[in-house]
Amino acid sequence: MRISRALFNAMVAHAREEAPNECCGMVAARDGEAVEVYPTTNAAASPLRFEIDPDEQIRVHSEIEAAELELGAIYHSHTRTEPRPSQTDINFAAWWPGVLWIIVGLANGEATVQTWSIDNGQVSEAQLDVE
Amino acid sequence: MSGSHPVTRRHALARAIGVGGLVVGGSAAPQLVDPSRSWGAAPAETDGQLVYATMAVELLVIAIYERVIASGKLSAAHGVLADRMLSYERVHARVLGSELRTLGVAEPPSLGHASSSSLDAILVSKQVPESVAQISNESEALALLIKIEEVAEGAYYHAIARLTDSRLALRSAQIMAAEAQHRTILSEARNPGHIDFAVPVAFVQGRG
């Protein structure tokens, strides 16, 4: 997936704002390019997990549909650990087939972003080109 | 009848007409109770149980869509239609999953890897005679999708009447409306040119 520097920075900024809790949000895309970042509320309000607020899921889904875009990625942060999918993330990903997972790691103060494909429990790193 | 037993009289009246709250207990401490909890009626389902049940049906719907699409019996156009509807069913499941986790209730297990015979057994339990194991043409494939959408409608219909959290009831109504739209489109797809088959009903109740 390709993403502009501005959208990339928006995700990182959201992660920093929500720390020490995890942040979460959705990325709309068209033809493999991120078009919009939708920060959402972490209903779990937790440093260990995230739960995209159901009302916001519906709202964002409707907006993505109305704009004739597709859901390209889910992003969230790991404020204490490396930006690799946890087992919780892998389990959660079963509900979002075909969607990339962008994780913003803030464990050492510096933001480290990694992107993952999680398909049927199989995790592989994916490309996120910041342009 | 003596006038000294108002509670008993009210019991009898409510029992006769089957409506209304009841006053029970001693006269010094009357309590209003839900009549559905009285006289051996099934205990009220909790919101968690109701959302769990609707999500379980959503997972069944998803599994059926996946099998129907994989059967290869749908035309290209109807395959695209089914793909889109499947994506919406997944959104429903994700939202319900979030609601369940918020309620502290574990999600029902996915049926993605269930055998066709297991799915057929579940369909039978929902009064759906169509078989996921024996889809021989597009008409049968669409008929199965129509029936499973009716099952979903029925699950939300059941839940909406019982959920105590109005927000969850609204959520169920939103999804039930979507399922009804799906059924209408599928009916038109199965009976092209016969729009009368696809005319939405005035009051959606569903199956189950």
C-alpha cells in the first residue's frame, strides 16, 4: 500500500495522543493507495488492547462506501511492545479478511511503524510505501 | 371474593388477559415484576445472550455465503452481488463482536471451517430445507441465500423485542433492515423480470 507522508504522520500523531493507551483507526484506500485516515475511539481505552467503537465502525464504513473507496487497513498502536501482531491481533484479524494491519510501535519513545498481512492466522510483513 | 386480597385478584386478571406488570409479595413490600418471568415462562434472555445469538446467526450467514460463492453456481454478476453482501455480513459480525466484547461476553465460534453436513444440520434446525452440500444450480444457490437472510431477519426480530439496551436494539434494527434489503435484491435476482416476487413486505418478521 502507498500512503502520503501526511496520512502516515496522522496515524503516528494519533498513536502519540492516545498513549499510554492503544489507538486505533481505519484507512480507506483506492487501487492500493491510502486516501483517508479515520481515527476512531478505542472503546477498550486500554494500553493492552483496542476495540474500535461500534458506532464509529458503522459511521466510517458508511463514509468509505459513500466515497466509493475500500477499507484498506486497520491501524493501531503498541505502546509497550514492538509493532508486531499479538495473538489478540491475529485472532481479531479473522474478522477483517483482506485488510492490512498497520501497527505503530511506541515502546522506546520513537515511533516505529510496521505493516502486516494476517490471513487465516498466517502473519507476513507487508509493504507500506510512504510517499 | 373478599376485598382483602387485591394481589390475588390482580394476579388472576393479568393471568387472564396475559398482559401487564404484576404486584407480588406481601402487602408491606409490593414489587413490580416482568410478567414474562412468571408462571413458568422462559426466563428473560440477557442482552449478552441476545447479541450472542444474533452474532451466531451472522456467522452462519457468512459461512453460507462463503459456501455458495465457492460452489461456483452463481453467475458472474450475481457472484459480485453475493461478494458485496458477504462483505456487509462481515461488517455486521465485526460490530456485534465489538458489542459482545464490550458486554464481556465471548464471541460464538466461527463456522468458517464447519463441514457442509454440520451447516446443513444447523439449517434444518432453522427450518431451512435447502442444503449447502447440494447446490446444483444458481436458482438453488439464490434460494439458499434468500432463506438464510430470512433466518437473520428472524434472529434480529426476536432480539429487538427483548433487548433492554435501546442502543443495542437500534443496532439490531439497522442490521435487520440491511438483511431485508439483501433478501429483496436476492429475490429479484432469482426471479428476474418478476418484480412482484421482490416487493418488500410491509412488516418484516423473518424466519426462525
